[in-house]
Amino acid sequence: MTARVLLVDDELDFLEVMEERLKNRGMEVTTSSNAEDALKQVASEPFDAVILDLKMPGIDGLETLNLIKEQRPEVQVILLTGHATVEKGVEAIKRGAMEFVEKPADLEFLTEKIESAREKKMLIVEKTNEARIMEILKHHGY
């Protein structure tokens, strides 16, 4: 199964290069150059992972992470930044990011993290569906 990835970064050159590199690895990639557009896409499409720039104009990466997790808690977010600090990394993980990666990202490492994100999302969805089925069975007395 192909990983569905949303790549969010305000640096358009970086966005194009990363999109091409991830597509060459067999991933289905959608891009966004701002948080507002990314949030609309997350609301309407089932992504396995969102690769999200930390520092963007308008809504920053940490706030976008919060909003994504509110909309779709199962979606795994990998924060990507050229401005890494230990504090920001810890904050990102506390807010629900799966990973905090410094630019320039090693493509092999990023590919592994995306695959892990896809697997983790599948497990979360499976557990959620299982809980719903059990609740339905319980409600109907089976």
C-alpha cells in the first residue's frame, strides 16, 4: 500500500524538490505552502502522514500540529525544521508529533519515518474501528 503524504512548507523550491523525491520513492504526495490550506486538505483527505515545516508565516508548525491533531488524531505528523532546538523538539512531541527532523532531512530516514507513520495510523484506525464494533455489539445486546 502506498503512503499518502501531505508536505507543508512555505519554501516553494524545497516543496517541489521534496515532492519529486518522495514521489520517486512511490509515495502519493500532496503539497501545501501554508497552514490554512493544509488544514483544509487534512479535513477532506485521508493522509497517513503530514510533513510539516515548523517555521511558517501565519500559523506556525506547532499551532498547525495542534489543529491537525484536533481534526484527525490518527494522522501522524513529522515536524521538519531548519531552526531546531531541543525545546521545540520536546514541545512538538508533547503536542503529538511523531518525529522532529532537522533540515536538510536525510531522505532514507524520512522515508522510514513516513512508513512508520503509515503503520501507526493503520493501527490507530484499526483499534478505533474495533472499539466502535464492540460498542455496537454491546448496545444491541450481542
